[in-house]
Amino acid sequence: MSRVPRAPAEAVIEVRGLGNRFGPQSVHENLDLDVYKGEILAVVGGSGSGKSVLLRSIIGLRQPSEGQVRVFGQDLPSLPEHQRSLVERRFGVLFQKGALFSSLTVTENVALPLIEHAGLSRPDAEHLAAVKLALAGLPLSAADKYPSSLSGGMIKRAALARALALDPDILFLDEPTAGLDPIGAAAFDQLILTLRDALGLSVFLVTHDLDTLYTITDRVAVLAQKKVLVADTIDVVSETDDAWIHEYFHGPRGRAALDAAQQLNEV
């Protein structure tokens, strides 16, 4: 399937010369990457390539060993705390396992950032939380439940609602379809695409899911050899002359995902 690439706009994320080391082990060296306004960019790579480390470096949860990360044209580490906090409020983050507070209901989980960061009263925050839960496709019956009583798909949607709570400009998703059945994963992919189009979001997506890559991404960045080996449309990336890329996109799973995407495109 050939997706029509969105016209490149300004870069909302600019990573230059990024290095990340854990003791003697180097994960990233001289890594460069741009994320453009309004696009869905997926980051893929083998185990240990540092996909989640890159995400955490961008959102400020990890200080890179070297290099620079600019978001909305600003170098976050150099900003005063108050200004940095204002920029970070423009991020929405969905961690791989949801990271919901187990002692809070779904509504309370979504309302919490609205109370703590937006200064809303609890009634106003919970009213707005209901709106975000609806955006994420959760039924009203889930609002008063605790995370332990939710299915994997519902946990993902609740975590997505919390990520949307502060009306972010950039949505960061770490393996959002991991652990979901194929039907649930496909529905979640379509939800992300719908939200991007409706809300004008930029999406930074870490994934292993080939169906996701073929269905909703504008560009794919491949992490290999401690850097971004290639970042382009999936048609270009899948034909890149690299052994790992060839096996990933042209192995049995890759061919099945491409066939499924082509069939969907013909419907």
C-alpha cells in the first residue's frame, strides 16, 4: 500500500547529535531526527536499539549524555522551570502499560492532571474527564471502575484519555497496541488516526506492530547502529538496503501486514 505523505510542515521536534550511554554501554551516538507538525511518525528497531530511551529523552524523563533536543524550537533543559513546565504541558504521553494509578478510578486518573496542572476544581475536572473518556472511546460504565477491573484495551483507552487531558499538541505513544488482540489493536489504530485528524495532533509512536505501520503512519524512522538509519515513508523505508529492514518488512509477518493493508485500501 502506498500512503500519500503529508506535506512537511515545521519541525515540532528536532533531535541533533543525540547520545545516550548507560555506563560503558552506548545506546545512541550522533542520532538526528525531526518530527513534523501534524504527522504520525513511528519509530521501530530491534531489541536494545533504544526506542523508549529516545522517547524519554525527548519528553525530558532522561537527560541525554550529549546532543540537543529542541521541542517547539526550544531547548527544554536550558529553560527556567516554569517555562519548561508550560512546554511539557503540551505533551500527552501514553506509556506502554498505561501507568494508571491503581488506587484511583478511571475518571479520577484522567481528572488528576486537570486538577494539578490546570487548577480546575474537582467537579469541573471530572466533567472534562468524561469528555476525554468519550474521545478515547470508553463507555460511561468504565468511568467509576478501577484499573484492575479493566481489560487491556480499556486500560489503553483510559491512559489515552489521560494523555489527552491537557489538550496536548504532541502525543507520545509507547507500544500502544502491545498486548491487544488484532481487533482491539486495529480499533486503537483507527482511533489514533481519527484523533490526529480531528485535533491536529503530532504523534510520536514507538511500535513493533507492522499493521500499525502500514495503516496509520506518515513516516517511519528505523533505529539501528545507534542512530536513525532512515526516516521516510514506509514504501521508501521498506526498500532500504539493510538486512534487518529487509527481514522486518519482507519476512512472513511483514508480507501479511502489507497484504492486509492493501485489502483495506481497496475496500
